[in-house]
Amino acid sequence: MKLLRTIRLDPSDTFVFERAAEPGEWAVSGSFAFLNDDAAGLQGKARAAFRGGFLGVQSLGWSTLVQIVEASERDYSDLVRTLADRLVENFGAPTFDDAELAAKAEVAFASSLCSHPADTLIAVHRSEENGEIRETFRSLQRKAGPKPLRAFAFLEVEGEEEPEERIDLTSLGQQESDR
């Protein structure tokens, strides 16, 4: 079974969202968090979460990207239980049984996004159309082939003698001032 975990490739989520999910949390789409909001009226960080955030289940924080990972049955049951608890505590679910049914549906939907190989990243774009929340998802996969070198990379060369290069900065500076 595959599920979604939050991932943070850079610190931007901590600036973009009111509460950023911690890296490695189980995640769901989280559109239910906006059911009682007027999407057109959302501003700033709440609008950013609406438009492009996945909900980290443990912290109820938001993540721009999630990663597809292999999960066990125990991971699944822990995720459903935790989400059901959050639905009761934070979203007004009337009973734990109702919350558990909703949590199972949310986790099933999240799992349906995991048709790609493990380690694939998923991004969401959320909008409101005719009073309904619409979500589109895209996958981000590594390109096949060797990784590109960074702009600055230090490589150790073995078996070749490199010429010894010495630069006398004092002399160079003196030559410039003599001109």
C-alpha cells in the first residue's frame, strides 16, 4: 500500500503557510478544512493553503508537496485513527464513528493519488468553481539519467598530477598601482 507523506525541500512552507506541516507527516488532501470558508474571501496564508496545500495529519499544518511512500497496514490504521481524532477535536465531527468513516474516505482518496512509483512528489492546485472545491494534482518525477552537476562542484582527481599554481596577490596588486 502507498500513502502520502509531507516533504520540505526548502523552508518556503514555513513562510507561505500559517502553520507548516513537519516533514515526514502522513498527509491527506485536506480540502475538507475549507468547507465552511468562502474561498473567494480567503487572504494571505489561508489563501495559499487553500490554493496549494496538503494537510499534515499530525500537526494540521500545510505542505506544498507530498511524497508517495510505501506504508504498512499499521501505518494505515494509525493514520485513520489520528485523522478521526483530529476531525472530532478540530472540525466538529459529531462522533468518533462518523469521523472514522470520513477519515477512511480521506485516506482512500489520498491513496488513490499514489499510482506513481514511490518517491514521486505530488502537488495540488485547488480552486472554487460554482460553489464547489475542485482539485487538480500533478506528479513531479526525477528525470532519468545522471544527476546534473551543481554550479560549483569539487571533484577529486585521482591518478593525475595537477600543475602547482601559485598566485602572488601582493605582486599583482603592486603591478596595478604602478600603472
